[in-house]
Amino acid sequence: MKLVDLTVKDFVEVLGSDAPAPGGGSAAALAASMGISLTKMVCELTIGKKKYAEFEDEIKLVFDESKALQKHLLDAIDKDTEAFNAVSAVFDMPKETDDEKAARRVAMQTALQGAAESPFYMMKLMVNALDVTKRAVGKSNTNAASDLGVAALNLKSGLQGAWLNVLINLSSIKDEEFVLQHRQEGEKLLAKGSLLADEIYAEILKVV
């Protein structure tokens, strides 16, 4: 069964158990999926309201993008655990001969790169989600303004959590070009997303 098909209670229980996965990466994806879901909800509460008719087209676009991002981030919950499981599977590979040891080393590096790529991809989704969320600020139902603030907080938490998961995997990867590229691009994503989240939160504080 997929993690996303569990009840909230069952997911939290397996997350808090001694099972190595799901872990921080899947939790980060969940936080972000809740964030963009709140953005989508605010759009639902805005579309069709006469008071916000001038922003109707823009909010409909935000709604559509939020819906797509919600799906991608939910998918990321399981994909991150699958990536971790691929690393774990390498430990079961034979290591009796030199050839087996060499194959194991190659497999481990491949799996580690996959484990780094998963949260790195999440970061791109989360920055996109923050950008989409910001477009709703000042153009959506003011009665749900606080929900946009919570959306930003959840997305920022997910972004920072995903970055930590990128870093911990990069620390074991020997491909220096891969590490440098993902570290540099990840830092840019982190900076951009954090700024967006802080700007959204500051704007919401002005109206609640």
C-alpha cells in the first residue's frame, strides 16, 4: 500500500516507528502538499465571489496550478521513500568477491544520486508552489488570508526539509560535478523559496 493511501493516524504512526522509511523526505513532501492544498482551498473560496470578480481569471489559473502541484507533491511522498529503499537494497547485495564489491559500490553511488534527486525535485516543486501561492495574496478571499500564511509556512518547512535531505545524500556521493551542481542549484532554490515564503507571511500579517 502506498503511503498516501494510509489514514493520517496510520501514516503518523509508521513515521514515528523504528522503520527507516518514511522519514524526513516524505514528511517534507507531506508538509508541502498540505501547503499547496491550502492555497487551492483559498482559490475555491474565492472563485465565483462578486467581490473578487476582477481577479477571477488569475485565481482560476492559481487554482489549476495548485491542483497539479498538489498531485506532484503527494506523489513525492512515496517517491522519496522508494528512493531511500533503493539505497537500503544495496546493503543486501553480495560482497564476497572483488567484482561483487565493485558492483556494490557502483550500485550504491547510483542509488545515492537517486536519493538526492528526489528531494531536489521536491524543492523545485515547492518553489513553484510558493510562487503560485504568492500570486493569490491580495487577490483572494480575505476571510481565508490566514490560510495563505499557513500555506507559505508549510511550503517553507517542506523546502528546508527537502534541502536537508539533499545535503545528507550529497555527503556520500563521490561524483564531484554532481555534488557541486546540486549544491549550487539547491542553494539558489532554498534562497528563492525562503524569500517568497517570508514575503507571503509578511503580507498576510498586514491583513489578519
